[in-house]
Amino acid sequence: MVFGRRRERVNVETSAPRRDTSAGRPSAGRPGKARWRWARRLLVAVAAFAVTATLFSLIYNAATAGRAREPAGLRFVTADGIRTRYRQWGGGDGPPVVLVHGFAESADTFDPLGRALAGRRRVYALDLTGWGYSRREGPYDADHQAAQVLGFLDALRLDHVTLVGHSTGAAVVAAATLRSPDRISRLVFLDGDGLNTGAGAGATGLQTALPPPYRTTLLRLAVRSDWLIRRIYESNCGPGCPRLDRAGVDQWRRPLQVAGAEDGIWHMTSIVGLPATRVAALAGVPISKAVVFGSADDVFARSSPYETAKRIGAPAPVLIPGARHLSFISNPGQVASAITGGGG
């Protein structure tokens, strides 16, 4: 009986669960396994996102592959071998005015200013290659576009012109004037300094970082966004500008959707200007000059109008009160007076 009881006791003791003395203390291998588990989940999530983004990009690009057509009734001439679209306003007797647009703009952008000048001058505006409805033909730099501007003067037999360059267009008119100063009677920098700021490096970096399917998708999403176009316009134009209606949005959007537009945009890596030494060479050109800026233009530093006027040998700059970067849209009458020197 004693033996039996002892045996039963032993069996009870041996069958009881042993206490895990390591409870609450992670084993040496667990942190590594947990990290690997999370890394594996992250890789799976990244791969799933990449596949989804790629499929969306390919499908979206295929669905939006159609190109916009040019509006009917456009005017064209051949300028330096480039089929160049242009607009014309007025028929005054004064020296002709030629307006040269900036980044992402076109001849249509100048409509308010063209109409403001039309009672006094013959006014022309052209689409630089790479923008608007002119044929896309690189390189898209200031010198190539300056040759197009001079070819435009040849095609329409224009001499002794007032040449106006807005924003990055200031570099184009500077290059054209330096190349053929006898063709220009007055040079106007409008909300632009003509300098190479290095901003084109951003386009190069984006082109390198984004493979074609993704950058095409991002560009098309941006161009098709009414909200984004209005937001950029309002930011650069200010409260003095009319609100863009559907036709106004299309005026900015359509040139970015015609055949060749997307490819041209991704090759515009040298659009931002000229070296300071070349711009400063304008000081030695004996023609009338003017620098006109919106007083609230936040694309440039506050000192830029004064430094630009000094650099090119122009009088003190004309500042348009309260105007931003698109001063010629918000205040076309004041800009027109500054372009003509207050005269006819």
C-alpha cells in the first residue's frame, strides 16, 4: 500500500506540466524572425503597389492616347524652317510689336495685351517651338527659339520692332537682339530676367527618375485636371485676373495635348535662360530698353527688376502695382503703356 501510494504520487508529479522558466523572456532568435517577417510583408506590399501602379499606368495611357486637334483657322508661316503659328492684332502706324511668350504659354496667352496695344500698333505673337501649335523641333533652347523669332520677322518682313519677352521668353528676345540688333528698335523684359537659373535640372531629374509609363501618366493626369490648371493660373495671375471658364482652361490645356507635345515637354531641359555675361552684353546694344514687372511677382526676388534693368542698361524698372507674374493679363493697359514707353 505504501509503495502503491508512492508510485501514484510520482505519476501525478511527473504528469503535471512543468513551469516554463523562460516565460516573459524572448528567445535569442525571435527579434530577427520578427524583423524578417515585417520585411517580407513590406516587400510584398511594395511589389503589389508596383504591379497595381504599372497596370493602372498602362491602361490609363492606352485609354488617353488620343491627341487633340488644332483649332480651326490658325495662321502659320515658316520661320527658320519651322512651321510657326502666330496671331495678329491691330493695324496702327507705329513700329510693330512682337510678343514672345514664356514657359507653358502660347500666342493666345497674350490676347488681353494684344487687344490693349492694337489701337496703337500692329501686334504679333508667335508660338515658340515646343509650345502652342508650332511644330515641335529641338533643341528647345533660347538660341534655337531666337532663330525662330528672327525667321518670323523675315517671314512677315518686320523691321525696327519692339520685341517683348515674357518670363523665359526674356532669354529668347535677348538672344535674338544680340544676334541681330539692327532689327530691334526697343527691347522689353516682361516679368523675366533672361538668366539661366538652373531650373531645367529639375526636368532632367524627373525624366531620369520616372520611366516613360509613369511620367506620361502623371503628365496626362495634371493636364486633364481643370482644378490644377486653374490653381496654377490663379497663383501666377492673382485676384485681378478673370476666372478661367471652360474655354479658358482649354486654351491652356489643348496645346499640351496635340501631337508631339508630350515628347517635346520631356526634352525641354535648357529652356531657362542665358548666362549672365550674355545678358549683360545687352548693355552695349544702343537701343531703347525697358524692364516691366508685376510688383507682387513672387517668381523672382524683389530685387530682380532693379538688378535686371541695371544689367541690360535699361532705365529704372516699371512696376505694375499689385500684379503678379502674369501682369499682362491682370493689367494689360498698364503693361501696354510701359511697352510703348507711354506713347503711341
